[in-house]
Amino acid sequence: MHLASAQSEHCWEKTQETEALTADDYIKEKDCVKKTLRWLCNTPLGMEIQQRSYANAYVMEWIAGTPLFTLEIETRYLYFINEHPELLYSFIHGMAYYKLDHPEEKDRLKLYSEGYKVVAQLASQSKELSKSSVLKPLLKAARKKAIRDYTQTVLSQN
């Protein structure tokens, strides 16, 4: 697993090889993961593509192994992943960023809303994604500041 040092501008840039991580190792990395998730959630998808790839790998590896929280995602509620599978990562980033500050949160409506917020924000910054018919309802909800209502509707459809 690659662990990052918090000394660089992007803390995930300096990595070191580690065999097995303890719960303390995950706690030590939490601040870097949070900074990295914030960066991923706010940097437009078409910018710094290589850095985004490294950052994504870093946080996904941490999320997969951390004992601090778990994420439960049912892809049937992510109607966009067939046309835009790359947005699955953005959805996970939004949920994980929220869970870092609220590890006990179990409310699916709240957690999915956080994921959808990030997807909407990043999609609205993309010329291609902002014109996607499959994302149109989400983007409309975001403009109206109605992500929670949108999420409630999506979660009640299945």
C-alpha cells in the first residue's frame, strides 16, 4: 500500500511502501486523505488528470482498508454509471469526505446526497457532462439547491 507524507503540496505525492497497516496508520493518514478528497471533490475532472489518477488510487486504497468507517453503495441508485462510469469515483469521494467528519452517520439519504452533490458540482464544471441527458435531472436539482429532495426521489424508486 502507498502511504503519503503530509510534507508536500499534495500529500499523496510522496509515497512509501508498507506491508500491513494498523488502525493507527489509518488514523495518521486521515488528514492527508481528507485533504486529498477535498482536492478531488473540487478540482474539475478535466484538470490535472494524472494527479487525479494518483490521488484517486491513494484515497480508494485508504477507503478500502480503513477501520474508521465503511461505505455502502448500491449502484442501482447511480443511474449515471452506465454512461459516465468515471463519476462513480466522484460519488464515493463525496460520501467518504463527509464520513471522515461524521463516521457514525448511517443515514443513506444524507450520505447519498453528499455523493450526488460532488457529482453535480463536477459535472456542472464539465462542458461534456453538463450537457448529458442522464445528468440533467441531477444538475437541475443542484441549481435549485434541491439535492436532498432529488436523492429522496431516486432512493424511493427502487
